[in-house]
Amino acid sequence: MEKEISEQNQVLKKIIDKRIFSDSKDSFPEINKHKLLNTSKFMFTGMGSSYNAAQYGSLLFENLLNIDSRSEFSSELKNKKIIDPEHTTLFAITQSGETADTVEAINNCKNQGVNVISILEEPNSKAAKNSDSYLKLETGKEISVAATKTFSSTLLMCISICIYTASLLNINTNLLVELIKSFENIENNIKKVLNCCDYDYPEVSKLVSTTKNVFLIGKNLTYPISREGSLKLQEISKINSNSFIEGELKHGPNALLGEESVVISIIGPSNNINKSINSLREIHSRNATIITISYCENEEISSLSKYNFVIENNNPYIFPLLAVLPLQKISFMSALNLGLDPDRPQNLAKTVTVE
């Protein structure tokens, strides 16, 4: 897992060069342009980490393309009726291409006339064969059970497809121009997040691995990242962890906060920072320990947080991709603190081929 976390910079660079910095209108030859242009609704599906990536993808598409978009768990989608399937495109995310629920969801949608595009690593898989087309992540073999480089690569693939779709639709907003430009510095951003000595990974992981409850909060595009961070802690560290929309804390979960709780708050550029600070004040007043991952230095955030990781990227679409990296490292180091093997989590398998 440590090796695969460290490989993310080179893996992501390969996708950026191939899918973003090449001619945008020819960067996805695998996709049927006519079917994509005929789409009035996008759907994203997956399970586990793939579902978290699907949720990010649906928010991204809706935000940048202004086209109806939503995410579904594959275990639910495999039995659902699709409204207006002829004008719907489904992006099915499954690293192995053999995830049983996702393969069933693909078959259900395909049988109803949906245009299905799979995002995966294995081209000789059921998902690839049953879809209209597939996009290979090209991450190389991921051995560790918990997804790291395949997760970040899937987020990046969602961004790349969104930019490609925008070019086909002749959408050229300032947001898209700024997004493409932001990729020029992403390599340095990733290096700093993974290697920066200002990020006190050993102390943070010690705190996380010895606490009773861990809550991760985010909103909009950072909420899927909070889900992924929580899943990593559950999978490899066996820590009781849950994720919530930031505003949802006061509608119930606040009752669980106390001295034995740690809250990790992800504050991205698309968030209202003043509202996030108000949430941190509420958490602080209940004696919970706060760790923040934010996009800028802020005096009040620093004063309320025991640890504050600053990721210097103010693009709202790229920041979530960067924010997942410290969560992966914290989960990995927490597992080691607890004497667990991060590569072979208990009761889990790399490919879930049963429903």
C-alpha cells in the first residue's frame, strides 16, 4: 500500500498527458461521440471506493456541464428502471471489472438501452465486455486490497471525461479554462502532500489509532473524499469511522461528539469557509479533537484545529483529488500503529465477485 500511494504522482501524470494535454476532441477515441452528444442525463455507479469516485464524478459533471447527473450504488442500480434510457449515459466504475454488483448494474442498464461506459483496469473483464465501451485506467497492477492509486486515477479520469465532453458540446467556461491550467502545477502539489515534513503524519496517525470514534466531514465535492477517508480507516485500520455532510452534524451526530472523538474536516475552495468555521466552533465546544485539511492558511481554522494540513491548490475540482492523499497516508500509518497488515485487511478481498 505504501508503494502504491507513492506511485500516484507518476500514474496521474500519465493520464494527464494522455487525456488532458493532448487534443481534447481526440483524447477519448474509445467513446462513441454521437451517443455522448445524445445524452441528457449522466449516471455514475460503483461500490466501495468506486462508489465514492462515482459520487465525485456526478457532482463534477453537474457542476461543470449543467447536465442532470447522479450517482447510484451498483447494488441498487442492478434492479432499477431507468427513465429515458435512450438519452442516458452510465459510467460504471469497477477497478477489476469483475465486481458482481456493478456487472449486474451494467447488464440491467444495457438491456434498457442505456449507453454504458466502464472505467476499469482490466480490459479482459466482464464489465469491459458487457459495456458499449471501456476506459482503461492504466495504473498498473494494484496489489493492496484497499484502493489508493486506482481511486485517485478514477477521479482524474472523471475530470478528463468531463473536459472532453465539454469540448464536444463547445462549452468553454472560465471554470474549465482554469481547471485545465491548474494541472500544470499538480505534480508539485502531489509531491508536497506526500512528502511534506510540515504534515505531522506520525502524530496524527497516533491520535487517530488511539481514539474511540473518528468522524470525517465535507460538503459538495469534498464529501465523497470524506467518505473515502472514512472507508480507508474502516478497511485497513479497523477504526470505528463514519462520514457526514458537514451540515448534517447538528442534525444528530453531534450527540456522539466528546473527548474521545476525532473529527477530520475537509474544507475545499468550493466550500463557504465561514460556515465551515462555524461548524468547527460547534465541534470544538463539544471537546472533540479537530484535524483539518484545507486549501488555505486561516488563523481561526489553525486555532480550532489540533492539526491542520494545508494543500495549496485553490481549484475546487482538483483539491478533492489532492485531499484524499493525506487520508490514505494516515490510514496506512494508523494500521501499522495497531499492528495490522494494511495490504490484507480482515474479511475483505480485492475483487468482490459475489452479490
